[in-house]
Amino acid sequence: MKEYIEERAVDIANYIIEHDATVRQTAKAFGVSKSTVHKDVTTRLELINPALAKRARKVLDVNKSERHIRGGLATKEKYMQQHCV
């Protein structure tokens, strides 16, 4: 694996942990795709630093378990904005 990919994977994991960031937020911050973020954290990081991968994965699992709630709140906010305007 190329060195810059390994560094990116570690940087991405640290960003996710520090900011409790979602895959989308992380992808936007690093200018890469959601697929790249997911691949870096779940596959590549396991080979580089398993302990860091486990910590980042824990944050992503929490985000995944809460995403349906966030989606509902976003939809509610969208319709509230439409009715108030």
C-alpha cells in the first residue's frame, strides 16, 4: 500500500474520532468519496493500526445506528421551513 494512502487512512480515523464525524462529513472534509472513507476505515486501517480502526469503527457504528433519527429530524425541519415561509 502506498504511504500517502496509509497516512490518509490514519488522518481520516483521527478526524472521525475527534469530531464524531459521519462518513459524509469526513469525505467532504478530506475531498474524497464516501466509498474511500469507508474503505480506509474498515479495510486499510485494520492492516495499519487495528486499535485505531476499532475506535473509529465504534464512532461510525453509533452514527449508523442514529442515522434514521437524523433523517427524520432533517425531513421534519424541511417541512417546517416550507410551512413557515
